[in-house]
Amino acid sequence: PQGAGLKILVADELAKEGLELLKESGISFDVKIGLKEDQLAAETPNYDAMIVRSGAKVTAKVMENPGKLKVIARAGVGVDNIHLPTATAKGILVLNTAAASTLSTAEHALALMMSLARKIPAADAHVKSGPEKWSKAKYQGTQLAGKTLGVVGMGRIGQTVASRAIAMEMTVIGFDPFVQAESLMDGKVKMVRDFDQFLAQIDVITFHVPGGEGTKHLLSRDRLFNKCKPNLLIVNDARGEVVDEFALAEALAEKKVAGAAIDVFIKEPTPADHPLLKAPNCVLTPHLGAQTDEAQTAVSVEACKAIIAYLNSGEIRGA
Ligand code: MLT
């Protein structure tokens, strides 16, 4: 029978819909979550395929002796938890689910933007703290209509955020070194080539880039302190390294920028002494961009389908 003798390792928690597909496929699979690097390295050679989210770190060491491992699927977009040079060197195919979580992540970025502009988390905590100090003035916010949003990374998620921001009557400009066009989205989003000139024009910034060396500290200390408008609201739903987190905490304290809403951190879970935890006008969430019922079902189903197709017929989906 098809799939006989093949084995899949599911190394992170996956929505049940994908696991159902694995069962139906007849390919045997084991779910082993929370393995440390040594444990994952020891398991790897026994499997033809591996499915991960962001928890499992598929390092060079994990793939050092790949045994029969042929393919890894990332149920999600970012493959930064998989050491790609080693995967390539060992002939292991890496797949992702590029589009399955686009809408949810875009909606989360917009939710962060609005929470920040209208101080929703702080106002919520205020009401719940009791009636004695009831204050409206303290929670006066900023209207987004009429403001300029800068979208960094005009891929699927960036464009989805941009279209919704335009519907909210924001002016949207984009920055993306991979886009040659002067504008995108039927001319509605003007592209700016120079990042500092881009910063000089915007009231809100949102990041939708993959992370990695090329995007590290795009918001550096120098830019946070010297190049951003002081009213800037910063949204990061991409990867922690895009913003210098420590400089950001200082820039917020010194009012060099007005606020930040951050979903992603260099180190997750965020350490208890991280300076952003105490920074003023800062909204934090624990990497929730793709954390909806819909997106988690979709990434699980897409990743499992891609693995089944590859193991059964060599068909490549989502490379
Ligand atoms: C992704 O890359 O898909 C997102 O960061 C979400 C996640 O890691 O779960």
C-alpha cells in the first residue's frame, strides 16, 4: 500500500484537522512535542518527514545525521527555526504554508495598531481597577484616519494590511527592497526606496518581513532616536530582531517615539526582566499573529497535505 514503511515526526502541536489527514493517508506518524536539540537529533534519522511550527528548532546539529529524512514542513510562514544551509547541504527539502495565515496575521497587526492608538489594554485595566480614579482624559488616543502608515515588506501580509488601512482612510506608503515598482496596489501604495526618507513621512509603521540578517535592526537605536517622528506608533508582528528592542524601551521612556505594539521578541518567551515589559505606552502579545482557529487549522492542513503529497508522489507544494 501507498505510504507503507514511511514515517512522519510531528514535532510541534498541530491542529487536529491536519493530523486527521495524516491518519487517512495511512502513513504512520508520531507526535513528539517539546524535544530538546539532542532528543530531536536522535529522533531525526528514524523519520522520512518532519512537521514543525516555531517551537521545534531544527538546527544544524539536528540534521547532522539525517538518516532517511527527506522533507521538513513548517506549518506557518517563517522558516527561521530551520537551518536552511544544512537542510540544503543534506538534500532535505523545506516547505512552508506561505498563504494560510496571511489574513489572521494581517488582522492581528491591525488589532495591535488600533489597541495602541486608542490605548485599549491600559483603558481596560483602568476600568477593571475600580471606579475611584475613573479617567477619560488619561486614555485620550489618536485617530488613524488621515495618518500615514508605512508598511515594511509588501508581500502577502503587507498588502493585506495595506488594503485594510486604506479602507480606514489612512495614506499608505511601502518600503520593500525586493519591489522595483514605484507603486503597488493600482497606484494606491507609493513605494519609497530610502528607509530614512520613509521614516520621515510616517505616523505608524508595521513590519511584515521574514527576519534574518537582511532585516535585523531596521529600527536601530540611531533611527529610533534620530530619524523617527516623535508621534510614531510602531507595530511589530514579524520577527523580534527587526527592531532593537532595548533601544525601543529607552526611546519610549524618553518619548522619542510615541508607542509600540509588539508581538514578537528576540527571545520567546520574553524574559521577566525584559525592559519592554515596563516601557510606557507599549502593548505586548505572545507571538499571536497566526493564532486563530482559522489560521491554525489552515497551516496544519496545508503542511500535512504537502508532506503527504511529497511522500506519496514527489509533488512539491509550498517550497
Ligand atoms: C509564522 O512564521 O508562521 C508566524 O510567526 C507564526 C508562527 O510561528 O506560529
